[in-house]
Amino acid sequence: MQRFSGLLLAVSLFVCAAHDAKAVPLTPFRYQAQAQRHCPDDSVVWLDFRRARYYLKGQKRYGRGQTGSFVCRSEARASGYRRSLLGLR
């Protein structure tokens, strides 16, 4: 009986974890032009993976840093990254 209840618990945890997990595709690019070709109807942002923020074109940190890439804005937002308010003009 204990063996069955342990198996039932393991299966239920797996089902609950799989239900809450949502895979959001995020395609990072090294160059801005590559990202723009990938999403021609969306704006390109600089995604800083370490800070979990993205920067718009015109912001001071746009395209800077070793821990970032160019991505489509909609993909960044869908993946849970938030817009940085620093350096907005």
C-alpha cells in the first residue's frame, strides 16, 4: 500500500508541475539586424539576462553588456522579462 501511495504522489507531482510549466520560445540574436529580420512587425529590444530586463532603442544600455542579446519585444515580454525604465528619453 505504501508503495502505491508513493507512486501516486510522484505521478501527481509530475502532472502538477507539467501543468504549470509554459514553454515560451525566446530567440536571441547577436546583431540587431538579425532580430529585425526574425520579427519584422515587432520592435527589437536588448535583453539583459542577468538583470532580467529589456531596453528599448534609445536607452543608454541598449546593445551594451556581455550578458545580453537582441530579441523581439513580444518574445521578451512573453518570457517574463520586464522593460527597464532607466534612461528613457
